[in-house]
Amino acid sequence: MSVPVGGRLDGLTSREADWSGLDVVVAGLGVSGFAAADALHERGARVVAVDAGDPRQNLALGERAHILDILGVDVRLGADHTSRMPAGVAADLVVTSPGWRPDQPLLAEAAAAGVPVWGEVELAWRMRQRVGPAPWLTVTGTNGKTTTVQMLASILDAAGLRATAAGNVGTPILEAVLHPQPYDVIAVELSSFQLHWSHSLAPHASACLNVSPDHLDWHGSLEEYARAKGKVYANTRIACVYNVQDPVTEQLVIDAEVQEGCRAIGFTLGVPGLSMVGVVADVLADRAFVEERRTTAAELATQRDGQGAQPTLAPHYLANALAAAALARAYGVAPVAVRDGLRAFRPDAHRIADLGEVDGVRWVDDSKATNPHAAGASLKAFEHVVWVAGGLLKGADVDDLVRDSAPRLRGVVLLGRDRERIAEALARHAPDVPVVDVPSTDTGAMDLVVSAAAGLARAGDVVLLAPAAASMDMFENYGARGDAFAEAVARHAAGRRGE
């Protein structure tokens, strides 16, 4: 007797399950889509992989498509192949890249026809090994995900565990799950897009760091965005970690359906209450994972340890360290490994990166601050700031950011497509702060920005690139924007030295 496809999909809960004969459409051939198509084909599924890109313009896409074609995957490139379900395919399943919106025509057609749609993260969860799979420690939030996951991976490494950071950062989660040398535990960064397309994850411990407006153009509303973030807590086994300073995250825990015995664990920049990790004087303290937590706390690290390699003890970095520590402690990691892992941590580029000092003025690159919440956290780390901002706001409102940051602003330099909206907010909330508008969008724009910022700054100030906006109006990505800023600062420094 044949098994209905729906019932068969329900039984696909490990790599050892029978995936053969499934007709699967893989939508999008980025890194995660390639991994999904490869893994499914290897297990006997009939895969049609589609992508709107042109391999003549996207060499990486062309290489991935060529490899899959050699393996025997049916690859169809071009916009015509993503405007509807592939012709001649009676799909049992669609596996989508995370950036594809639910109203994308192919996905909408699949949903209307009752074809299940999974993300690569859902597929990875279902392709774990049947016996003894590596537990997942999952992290989401509007800001700080990557730093927290990398801090967590560093702590797990310090504990002697074979661990990796995967998902929305580093290794695609499917590659981590299928690695020939299995991991003991995986620190998984999850975006709101990835969570939207995930259905059956059951992490060992999970965290939502914060929720503020972002990607509203994708989700349609702040409520839908928050709902997607809250899915990180679903089915959690041991601990749901939330931000005491962000009540939305606590409410998401309250609303979540978790496994019996799962605890709510708060992290706070203040003194920790019961079942929290927080700060006592100079110490990161644990009142959640100690036996006598009503009367005692365990010392995890000092604030300086939590700073890692950063030159400034930014509050949001300390919050990230506390969240990572809570997740690690939920997995049973000893306090000494928390300390050693935080000490060893080195952040990625463009995250409050110190570019040096010129004439008493510090220059800092936080190009990764691509939304108002991230920019606000960055600005709070410094007393007097010349703020470099602007780009694509993606529908975000900057009024609160400008109002809250106004007392520390020495001046503002604006660039990018939506700079006028930031200028309008400055006129409303910081009318006495000098503003320089840089309309140029060519390759020399950053030299103009740096020159203007230098003219506004005084000795002791910080010039901070924290754009509060995405970069694609002028740059390939936030990294290219940060590189351009750093190179312009280096030229400015050389000019001041007379080189």
C-alpha cells in the first residue's frame, strides 16, 4: 500500500529515513540552496533547482549550477523559472532559500496547491542523525545574533567540545549537520526569514536577544516579524533565554509552547534576580544554573572578559556575552569555560572596529549597524560622537533613535538614499546639532564623508560609522561600506601625518 506524501514527509525525521523518490523543488541556489539540493539528491530525491539569477553575471551561481548539473540535478536558471512552479514537476515538497517571501509567485502557487514549503533549516533539522544527534543552541534577535553565536561557539570550544557556529552565520546549517565528523553541539544563528520557514525544530536551549522594527517590508508588520522571532522558542527542551531589558522577548517566552520542564532564563545588564544571569559590580554572575540560586551566584567572568577584543565596553556586547553564557550554562558548561571562551573571542570585522586615532579623535567602524536599533546600541557606547549615518532604511523609523541619541551628538554626516529622512528627524529632535549632507554616490563619497566628519569632531570625540541603514544603495554590502570608510580614514590619517 502506498503512503500518502504528507504522511511520508512526517516520517522524514533523520538522514537515515527514506528520502528516495521524492519530487523536490529547491527554490534559490545560494549557499543554503546548493547545500539542500546536494543533500536531497544524494539521498535519492528527484530535485529540480531553480534560481532567477544569470550565471554570466553571477559566477558563484554558475559554479554551483554546474556542479549540480554534473551530479544529475535538474537546474533551471532565469526569472522565467521562478515565476511559477516548474513545468512538468508534480512536487511533493518545496525547499526555499530564506530570503524568498511567502508571496513570491512560485511559493504562493505551491502553498495554494497544498505543497509543503520548508526552509533549509527545517530540512537540516530533519536530516540530523537518528541516534545521538548534536543538540542545537539557537539564537535570534534583531541585533547581536552573529556576535552572540560566535561568543557561544568560543565558550563551547573552551569547554573542550567539538562545536561550530552555523546557520545564518559561518557554515550552512545543513553542512554542519551532515559533517562527516559529527559535532557535539551546534550554535545556530537564525534569522526571522529562516524561522518563518521552520516548523519542527526542538532546540536544547534558545534565545531571542531583542526585537525592534526590521525587515517589515518582508514580514508585512511588526507583529508578524515578532511572531517569526518568537518561533525560536518553540519546542525548546531546557531553557528559553530572554532579555530582561526587552519585555517583548519575555512575552515571546510566555507565549511559546515548550517542552515540559523548560525554564525561562533572563539576562540583564543589572543585578540578576532569581533564574537570571547579570552583572554584580564587575562580575558576570549566574543565578540560574547553580543549586543554591536563591542565596548564591556563580562568577562566570569579569566585564573585561565579556568585552573580548573590543576597545570599548559597549553595553550591547556585554548583553551578548551574558546571553551566550546563559545558553552555554544551559548546556552544562562550567563557569571557567565561559570565562576562557569570552577571553578568546574575536569579533568579525565592521562591528565597533577601532580604526585608530587622528589628532585626538577616534574613528570607529560599525558598518554592521544596519538598522536603528543596532545604531542606537553603538551610539550608547560613546559620550561624544560625530555620527556617520544613512543608506537604505527598509521602512524603519529613525525618530526614536535620533531623539535618544541627540545629547551625545557633536555632529552628523549623512550619505545614502534615505539620508533626507534622517535629516528630517534631526531637525525635529536635535535642531542644534550641525549636519553635513554628502549627496555623492560615487567611489569618492567616503573621502568626502571623512573630511566632513573630521571638520566636526573635537579632540576626545569619536567619529562613528553606524549607518542605521542597509548599504546596497551605494555598496555591495555592509562590509564593502565599512572597508571604504576604513580606507578613507587611513588616507585622512596619512594626510595629517604629511605622508
